[in-house]
Amino acid sequence: MTVLHQTRHKNKTIAALLAFLFGGLGLQRLYLGGPRDPWLWAHLAALPAALLVALGAPQADAFYKLLPIILSALAGFLEALVMGLTPDEKWDARHNAGSGTQSDTQWPVAVVLVASMMIGSGGLIATISRLFDLLYTGGAYG
């Protein structure tokens, strides 16, 4: 007798929302892949990396101390966009092969995509601007 293993259905909107809200911590990776997902650990590595920068260079600007966390958060916004724009069929093939349920993404994922694009692109522009200000003017503009 063959027993079919049915996995829990992974909702694309929830995954994109987790990436938008908590992408810097990698909660979307925990939701999708569990604790064995290497990208979850890459996101979580930003926290000790920021601590190492703060302890290794206490005189450095606060921006440099927070840069690992900022980069992890920006990657989370990008992940939210990629997840939200993935077609339902491809999403189900990758994350819901054994769930027995098909995804039918509705309009809430569009709200998450718009918010991710607005805040993520604004954050990226602000990060690049501050980095260039610190590197080329020594922080003269802030």
C-alpha cells in the first residue's frame, strides 16, 4: 500500500507579505523552506555581521554599522517582488507540488507588490545616496 505524502499549501500572497514586512530577517524563507533553507541563514547572518562591524569599528558612521541589515532588508523587498510576480502555475510547481491545491492569486498580492516597489526602491535610492555621500564627501551632506 502506497501512502501519499501531502505537504502544506504555501500561499504566494503570505510569502510575499512576509518578505515585504520581515524580509530582512528571512521569515519568508522560513515559511517556504523551513530552517534548512540556506537563504534564511544568509538573512539572519546580517544581524551578527552588523554587530561585528559595530564592535570592529566603533567610530564608524551608524550607516556602516547598519549596512548588513539594510542590505538584507532590500533583498527582502526584491524577494517580495519576485514571489509576487511568479505565475501561479510556476509557484505551485515549485512550492506546492504535493499539496493537492492550486493557487489562485487575487488582488492582495498586487498591493504587496506596489508597497514593495515603493518602499524598496526608495530604500535602495536612499542607501546608494548615503553610501556615496559617505564615500565621496565624508558625510558632508548628512
